[in-house]
Amino acid sequence: MHIVCAACDTTNRIPPEKKLSDAKCGRCGMAVYEHAPIELGEANFFNYIEKNDLPIIVDFWADWCGPCNAMAPAFRSVAQDSEGLLFAKVDTQASQQIATEAGIRSLPTLIFFHKGEEIDRVSGALRESQIKQWIMQCISKL
């Protein structure tokens, strides 16, 4: 399995018998798997989305967006409780090109990616239970 280090953008091969939470980056030594959303931007978005073998749930948000701020704690909570999934956030104000290329038209928007492909998306603020239910629906499509 390949996981891109969020700290240095190096792609790491993780043996299947190794526990994800124990995996360290071969280049920088940081943990390659986090139970928290990581920040993605222009410099690392496409590498992270395309080179990870694990599914990635990306929250496209903006600081000025009330529903985005209301949903953020639920998104963090789901990330903490989800093993084998990667979570990320993209600030659409700071990364306008990514938001344009992803076709973001409303905030917040969650997109479920797997091996570089968009599997599904949902727009609007969701509660924790709704995020979990949507993720399960996405996983069933893999």
C-alpha cells in the first residue's frame, strides 16, 4: 500500500502487515497516517489525491463560511474515529485553482476520492452521523 506523507509529500510503501498508525515516513520520519484532517493546498493536493492507495475524504471549505465552520468539529470527529481512511481540508480561498478544477460551486463540499478518482461528492453542512452514512455509501461503490 502506498501512502503519501503529509509532512514532506514523499510516497511511502507500507507493508500490508504493518499497522497504519505505526508507519513512519522513510524520508522525514513523521507519521504517514493521521487520525486528523490534513491541510492540502496548491503544492500538494494532486500528489496526495493521486498517489495514495487509501480513500481520501476532502472537505472544501472557506473561513468566512458559517456552515463550513459549523461542520468542522463533526468532520474532525469522524476523522478521529475512522481507521483506513484519509481526511483532508482545502481552503478554497487560499487554493482557488484547486476549487475551480474540482468544480466546487457551494460550500462546504465533501469529495470522496480513491486512487485519484472522484467517487462521490455532497454539498452542504452535515452532522457527524450523516458524514459517516455518506462515507459508508461511498465505500460500497469501491
